[in-house]
Amino acid sequence: YELHKSGLEKITRKIGEEALEVVIATFINQKKPTKKNRDDLIGEVCDLFYHNLVLLASNDIELSEVLDELTKRNKAKK
């Protein structure tokens, strides 16, 4: 809720930060696949998902709309 109130600039900065952390955690896990590194990657992906959900909410976009778009894209590839 606090992030939502802080505005779009802060939300998008957090998404960029979390995306970079996902990339870093991915390479660390690939180079040294341990349970800790895997758990760290999962945690970073969760953070990225969360911040994207905040972005959607701040733009009055329902998660179902995103899922519908993914479904359309998947059907188009077949």
C-alpha cells in the first residue's frame, strides 16, 4: 500500500531494480546451483511479481486482463 501511494515513478524504479536482481540471481543460480541460490532466485521473482501487481493496481488493470492477454497470445502462436 505504501508503494502504491508513493507514485508511478517509484513503482517503476522498483520494478527495474527487481528485474535486475532477478537477472543477477538467475546467473548466480546457473553458475552455482544450490538450494540457497535457487531460493534466492524464487524470492527475487516474487518481489518482481509483487511490484508488477502494484503497477497494475495503480493503473486500474485487473490481473485477469493480463491473463486474458497471455491466453490470446498463446492461441495466436498455435
